[in-house]
Amino acid sequence: MADFLYKGVVDWFLDQMSQEAIVPGDRMPSLRALSKELGLSLNTVIHGYELLTTDGWIESRPKSGYFVCHRSNTKPALLLAGEVLQALPNDGSKPAWSCLAHRSALVDQSDAFLTPITRQEEVNLPILGKGHLVVRESVSEYLKGLGIKSHASQLWLGRSPLTMFTQSVQNLTGRGDTVLVLTPCDPRITTTLQSLGRKVIALNTGERGADLDLVIQCLRDESINLIVLPGQFSFPAGQVVSNLSLRRWLAIIEEMQLPVIEWDLCSHLAYRPGPILTYKSLDQSDHIVYIGGVESKGVDRSASWCLPGRHQAVLEGAFLGADMALNDAQQTALSDALQPNSKRSLTKRARAVWANSERVKSHLETRLGDNVSFATSKGGMSLWMRLSKSLDVTSIASLLVNFRHAIVPGTLVSHEPDAGHWLAVNVTLDDVEPLAQSLAEHLSIDEEKSEETVAEVESKEVVEQDEPISKEQVEDVSKSIESDLPTADESDKKALDATTEPLYNPMLDLINHDFG
């Protein structure tokens, strides 16, 4: 009877989900409220919530309650670590122009976040230098929650994290120097380095981080002058780097004595609450230049901070000369956002972004079905989404015309051969339905077009088979057929799944649990 009562809570939940009275991202009723509604004891409801949590239907967030999760019906996209280093072509400022067009898709879409609450005439008052001491102390206190020990005197505040990154790169390296970057990452990192004339070597990371043996080989064989590390939830993979991997990275950095920049704009966007460990958290020798912040799409609604570490003397003059200072109103808004009990706190915003992300995943999967899968994500500003097939140039161009603020093409973010199958989708969007509808149309149109093209080519060959065909015509027809035919991923999907799907090894989970 007790077991039946526990399952009654689960049955109630599944019934509410089927009626869409509860959807992914919603907050669950409190334990006492549901106990009263169902006429069950508090302990019975608690156990029912534990069953739902174990099955992945809901999750507990301390001091916030229980929230409904999205349970995917499709196999998650597998994000593998790169096996080779990718030397990016030196295209000058061309990639930076491409990336600049997608800036809005990389930041928070909220109109209200970090909005200065002050009179208009006070907004433009300049503040020179690092920023107010009180605000820097607030940032320092926030960083302590991430395990980063810092003093307010060491912090620099600014309007743009990208400006801080650019100044750091220009002063720590010279034109023609080689920089190692972990990808997928915020595309502004790689494009900025290319536009500054640096040689970029990209190393793809998977769900368990980068291949550190490949990193060591790269550092020994190549003349690396700088390492750029995306933070724990940096765009767009949203992966958690294991404690062991972080410590191995710090050991490598300590041995090589190289300057390192950590780009960490998403620590506050963890899907599960708790302290977030960063590379800087373990940096006892201050090799790492730590750049963090909060970005919004509105004008003057972004703020950043930087810990130069042992490079303080080199970077201080560059930061001062760049005139990045926040004004009074901006600093007040930043200080308010860092207070946990504030109405506009980062904590509350993170909870709202998480809830919206669950709705976005649910909506996209409902509309696109097996044509889409998501990389397992623990936080961040976007979903790393894999399509069943790569969209052609025309489809991508059409999507970007209407959804440049919502998506970033995988080719800008990753440099692996399958980058064309990936899209990064901003999870702070208020309405994802137009994007889902457009993606569904492009995916179906492509299939119909390919079938029609093949039929036209075949009929043309039948009609003209008695006429002499030149070598150039044969090559043109072959290329047309090869470009328009469905790929092996579409026609033999079941066979590929049977042959390429990695076997589950429970020992990996055990090792990851015991050793980080």
C-alpha cells in the first residue's frame, strides 16, 4: 500500500504532464501544498518526489524548490575530443566580421537585465580607472563563491570582456605568434585572434574535456606563446571539466610557464546549483589572466571584470589606455546583480535561463523529432544542437536572415569535419517557435529537392542516351548527383547506428566518480 501511495505522486505528475498543466522548466508545487492537495502524508510526497528525481523528471534546487526537467526521447549527440590539431587559416579580419553579425546570439536576450536604475542625466558620468572600490569588493566576494581568491585592488572592471581579451592578447603576444585554443568556444575568441594576426591552433574538446596527451605533444612540438581556455560553461558546449582534468591542466601550465587566458562568462549559468570550479580556482602561481562578466543585448548593459594575475604590470597600462571604465549607473546595476537577494540577481536570472532552456529543448525536439539531438549540457548560454544532416549554403543564409540573433552556425564555432551538422541555439529566447518552424521547413524541403533533382537527372539521361555526351557533361552530372543525393547518415541511419554507436561501459562512470 505504501509503494502504491508513492507511485500515486508519480501518476499525478505524469497526468499533469500529459495535460500540459506542467511543462519542462516549471516549478513544482511545494511538498506541503501537494500533500494537502492529494491528501497524502508529507513523507509520502517526499518519497514520490525522490522517485521523480531519480527518474530524471524533476530536479531539486536548494532554496528554490523542485523544477521540471525535459526528458529527451532521442539519443543525445556525442561530443568527442579531437584527435588532431586544427591550424586555422589566417584570413585576417574576415572571420571577425562574420562573427560580429552573430553577437546578439552570444549574449542574454533580456531587455531588463543590468538596466541602470537612475536618471538619464547621470548615465553618462565617466568613472576613470578600475572602478569604484565598493563595486570591486562585490565582484571579489562573488568570485570567492567560485573558489577564486582575489583582492579588490587586483580587479579591473570594464564595459566589454572582448575589449579586455583583445588588450590582453596584444600585450602578451606579438603578431605572428601561435595561440592554442580549446574549442568549441565563443567564436569571438578565435576570430579576434585571427584578426590580430595570431596563428591559431584549435583543439576540440569532448564531454570529458580535451586529450591532454595531445596538448602536451602540441606544446612540445609547436612554439606556443599563449593558451586560451574557455571556462566551465562557456559557449556553446556547456560541459563540466573534471577536477582531475583541471589539476592536470594547471600542472602543464606550471611546467611550461606560459601565459594563459581563461574566458569565463557563464559560471553563473550552471543548471545545477553549487560552487563552480574554474581553472583560476586552482591557479596558485597566478599564470592565468581571468576574464569574466555578464553580457546583454542592450546598449550599455554589459559588464566585465579581469584578474591580470602576475601580468598586472604588463596589462595595467593597456587597460587604462583602452578607457573601458563603467559609469556610476552601470556599476550600481552590476553591484545589485551580484547580491544574491536582489530582484535582478545573477542567481535568479540563472534559474530563469535554466527553465527557459528546458522549454526550448522540449519544443525543438517535439517539432523536429529524430532530425535533431542535443549535446549533454550542464549550463551556459546556448544549446549545442546536431542536425541529422548538414544544411546547404542557401538554407543557412535563409535562416540567418531571420534568426541571426538566435543561432550561430557550427562552422563558426567548431573546426571539425562535421561542423556543418551543428547549430548553437541561444536559450534565452522568449519564443523559439518561429525558429523551430523554419528549421522543420528547411529540413523537409531539402529532402524533397534532392529526390526531385535525382529524378530530373535520371530522366535527362534516359532522353539523351542516344546523343553523344562530352566528358565535361558527364563530370557535371556526376557532381550534381553527388551534391544532391541524400548522405549515408540519412539513407542508412539504422545501419550506421548499429555499427558506430559506442558501447556503454559502466567502468567509465565509476572511474569518473572516483577520480573526477
